[in-house]
Amino acid sequence: MMALNRILHSRRARELWLPLGGRCGMLRRAESRLGGTLTILTYHRVLPDEQAAVYPFDSLAVPLSAFRQQIAWLKQRTVLPLGQAMRDLAARCREVPLFSITFDDGYIDNYELAAPVIEAAGLNATFFITAGIVEQGQTLWFDRAVVAATAAGLSDPVAWVRSLKSLSPESREQRIEELRSAVEDTPRGLMMTPEHVRQLAVRGHEIGSHTMRHPILTHLVPEQLAAELVESRARLQQWSAQPVEGFCYPNGDTNEQVIAACRDAGYTYACTTRPGRNQLPLDPFALRRVQVDPRRVTRAGRHDHLAFHADLCLAEAL
């Protein structure tokens, strides 16, 4: 089954079977069998098409034109903020497939570009905010790193950034600062402000936590871990004036200690980066998601409706 799944989801195979699958109704039949499941979409950035085309992390920036068409597709389904979808799924009060739209990190384009498209469709999303970065008007470490690496002329800036993930936060910051100080080039204005978070909550969106500073949680000692979870939840509840129930593990990294700390901090669910959809019986601290990867669901920068439909409706179930 796993080998078949890899074959069906390879790029070349998809180009061959997706048109046939669309014409013969395979995708519609697959979707019809998803009653009682929850599919959580993961987004990071939504950018104007020309900016998305040159964004260095090419799996994370969805072109705005494609995003509009994705939301138009979702508008025809049952889409709920993640906390509400979790409650509805547990209560078995809906027999139709459930979908939730989630955004990680707290980029300003989520507020300026993505949220208006979602709201125009009459929907709401869940935004996992990196509270400390937002509070201090800073930039996430990987965006600072890739800009510095590019300006310094490294041959593969993205690979260099990936190599930093395994370092401690202190060592990583030292490496970035050494490179950044040599080129004096730091991106600014990429993230939301606390007021943007407040406005999203007022407009009916759910606010969740993505820690204070986006560390790899499994690398932290217990005191650091608790601070990242408790302080971010407190800030976000203050800004949004709503309970913050949800959490999203940075980089998807978690273990029993992290899960226990999430519970202790007051969260009721948490998202991983494990691919797939969710069904009962459910582990609320190991939710699977489907990353909306523009390399898979666009062709030549344009929305590929069959590929998008397939990624959501053929995702491996729990």
C-alpha cells in the first residue's frame, strides 16, 4: 500500500492518471467516502504570483491566483475553524467531510491577502501565530537566514538554512548573525502585529499558538519548553480576547514530554506535519495535515484543480 501510494503521488504518475481520474469520477467518489473525517490544510504564505515564483522556500508560498481558486473549491464544502471542527467531529454531528484551513507562523500576507479571500467566501480559518516574533516586530530565523545566505553568495542558501535546524537556538543565531553582519541585509515587515491578530479574531477567525520564537521544542529543557508554550498562549489570549485552544509544533517535532507540556499549558489539541486526514478515534495532540504545496497543486504557476482535489481527497487516512 505504501509503495502504491508513493507511485500514485509521484509527479510523473500524477500527470498521467489525474486527467483520467477526473474524467471517470474517481476523485468525486473518493471524496464521497470521506464522511466522518477531518482534512486540515496547511498554508504558510500566500503571495502575489510574481513574488511566489521567486520565493526561496518554494514549497511554502502559494500564488494568490491559485489560492483564490482553492478557496472557491473549499467554499462548496464544509469548512470550519479547527477547534470547532474538532468538536463537531468528536460529537459526530456532521456526516459530511470536514475541512479546516490553517496558517503557520503569522506572516503579514496571511492578514493582507489570504484572510480577505477567505472572508469573501464566507469562511474562517485558524492562524497559528509565533507570538514573540510578532510582539517584537522581528523576523523568523529562517527568513533572516536565507536572505543573509543569498546576499553572501552561498551556492545553495536553502540547503544552508536547512542545515541550521539541527543546531541549538543559540548556535543557530550565532551562525546567522555571523553571516548577516557581513552583508548587513535583514528582511523587515514580514510578520503581523498584535493588532492584526486582534482583528483576525474580531472577524471570526481562530487564533492558535506556534510558540514564542519558533524553536524545535524537542531540543529545549523543561523550563524553556514551558515558557514557549505558556507565554505564547497568554499573549495570544490577551490580543485576541478569545481562548487559545490550539497549538502547532514548529517543524512538526514533538515527543511525550512536549505533548505533556502542551496539556499542562492548557491546550486541547496540537497539529503535526504528518500527512493525512483525521478520523475517530482521534489523538488530539497528533493531528495530521495536508500541506498545500504549490509544487504539487500548481502547474507553471497556475492552479491545477485536479491535483488540488487529489491531494485533499486521496490523502492517506489514519
